[in-house]
Amino acid sequence: MQGNITTHDFTRKSKLSQPKVLIIEDDMMQQKIMSPISPATGYACETASSGSEGIEKARLGDPDVIILDMFLPDTNGVMACKKLRAAKETRHIPIIAVTSSDDKRVRLDSLNAGANDFISKPVDFVELLIKIRNLVQMKGFEDIKVKHDILAKTFDAIETAKREWEQSMDCIRDAVLLADSNGLILRCNKVLSTLTGKTYGELLNCKWQDILAEGGFTNFSGPVCFEFHHTTGRYFECSVYDVPSKDRLMSAASIITLHDITDRKKAEDELKKGRMSLQKALDEISALIQEVAVKKNFSVRFENPNLKKCHEFMKCDKEDCICHSDGCKDRRCWQKAGTFCRGDAQGQFAKKYETCSKCPFFEDAAHDPYSYLGEQFNNMMHILETQHSDLVMLITSSRWSNPRYCSRRRWRRSDSLRPE
């Protein structure tokens, strides 16, 4: 029972802990009366002879209990108690008010100022130890509660950060998962559930390679950086990042990401097709150039499979257009009435454009590198052919207009008609 406590009881308990007691008392005799409060009784004791000294020692030393005299030389105990309760460093420390006054108002003022208990002079040592023990226990409970509240706030902050992180991971297009050293999934984001058709609970503690295989992923690339094709038609790049263990409580793990590279794959495929188409055009044009060089044939043309009829594509209703004159057999209107015809642009559409290469009909006929390069070759050959025809006509007419050439031609003709 608390009433039968002895000094020996405090001595036995002192081996377990050493709570600190601060005595703020200017009377040396009273300090000697309370001096048995020492490590022998289970407490570490410190004294102060004034209110200012005591407040400073309380702020710096953080004692477990303060024994405060109500009548000090520099201040009264009520003011000192209020200062201790106002300071952040000392407001939590229990205070025992000590007074020799029988005035009930002094005791009420001390309790109202923040004191937890009081004791009258002359001080009964055993009673004082009991009060100290009770307050130390109360402070211990308060400290536990404060630590519990701090831990609860810490856990709440961790849970909030965890939810925010999970929500952030669920917003990205990549699948992200954490696996242990055996490849078992510890955590993953929502994208993996969507791709595999499995719930979060069904994914945990399963091998991630098996999950991908069951979820429609087909591996088709190298050991360092994998690439997977999904049944939805999407392509994913798989990267594995090893996380070494730096703590005995945490085992080694790996972070696996599945990055959607569908757009990149499509762009690569389009680029590859464009290169193949361009190479095909270059090969065909090289063969046509060779034919022009060997056979001196300027009528060689590149065959464009994309070529349509001008009036049908442009929805033209002008039947008197020059493109209708040949029944649209020659479908390259830009060489007959457009800017590549070596004459003035004709027709309702040709005059709208600075160059026929901006015309929708030409853009449709030459919409890829293969056909565009081919039509540029055709334009060049059309100009060369017309210039060659003009040059032949010019040479022929100049010969017939030369008298010496004509007389020579007549002499050769008459000589050929001379009888043998």
C-alpha cells in the first residue's frame, strides 16, 4: 500500500531508473531537510536558491518533478509557477508547491497557477517521497501518451504519404511492381491489374514472370532489356532495377517497370517502311535513268500506282478543261495545265496555287516518299522531253533555212537521180 512506504523501497526502485528532482528553495535548512532525496532514494537531485535560477535549470535540465517554494527572494512562487507553465520547455513538468503558510488562499493560488500538488512546512520526508513518486508516475504516463500521440501522427503521415504515392503510381501509364529476391510480387500499381485482369490481392506473392505470361505478355527480346507484346496490340519495354539490402530488417528486392512503347514502335515501323519505299523508288529511278542514258529515250516515265483522275478527285465540273481533251488518259494535269507545263497555268484549280506541288491532287498522288520522288523524276523528264523536242525542231528549221544546206541537199538528190 502507498501508506506503508519506506526509504528502502525507494532505494530498491532506484536501481531501475533515476528520475530527476529539482528543488527551488532559498532556505538552506529546508534544503537539508529535503537532502535525503538522492540517488540512494532513487532520484537524482539538484537545487536552486532563487526563482530565476530554478526556472533556468528547469528549462535546461528537464527534471521529472519540481519542488517549488512559494516565497523566494527574487519572486513569489505563484509567479515562478506561471512562468514554468508558460514556457514550452517546462510546461509539462509536475510541480509540488511548498509553503509554511496556513492561508488557504496561498494554496489555491499555487494550484491555480499550475502546481500539481502542495506540501506544508515543516516537510514530512516520507510524504514528500510519496508525492514525488506519484507525480513521476503521472509524468511517465503523460510521456507515454505524448509518445503514443507522436507515433500515431507519424503513422498517419506515413499512411497518407503511402496513399498519395500509390495514387501517383496509379496515374502513370507504366506498370510498376516491387518483387522480392525470389521474384514474388510485394507491391504493384493499378496498371498491372488492368493489363493482367487480376485483382491486387491475386497479384501479391506470385512470380511476376508467371503473371505476365498468364496476362497475355509475349517476350521477344534480349536478356538485359526485355520487350513484350501484349494481346491488346501494345508493346512494352521491361526494365529490372535491383535494390540491394542496406538493413538487416529488409531483404534484397527488385523494381520492375513495364513502359508502354507502342507509339515508338509504330513510329519505328513507319520509318522503316518509309526507308524501304524510298530505297525502292531510288532503285526504280536508277533503272529509268540508265534506260534514258543508254537508249536516249526521253519518254521514259515512273509508274505511279497512286495516280487518280484529276476531275474526279477535285470534283471538277468544267468539261472544257484541257485535262478532258484526251479523255484523262494523261492524268498528270500539272504537266498539261499547271505550273509544271512550262506555260501559263490554266484551269480553275491550277491558278489557285503558287505551285502545283501544293495542290491536294498532287499531294495525294505523291503522298509518300516513293511516289513523291517518282513524280519529281517524271516532272524532270517531262521538261527534258519538251526541251529536247524544241531543240530538234529548232535544228531542223535552221537547216532548211540555210541555202548552202539546201543546195547540197538538191545536188545530192539530183546526183542520186542521174542515170548510170
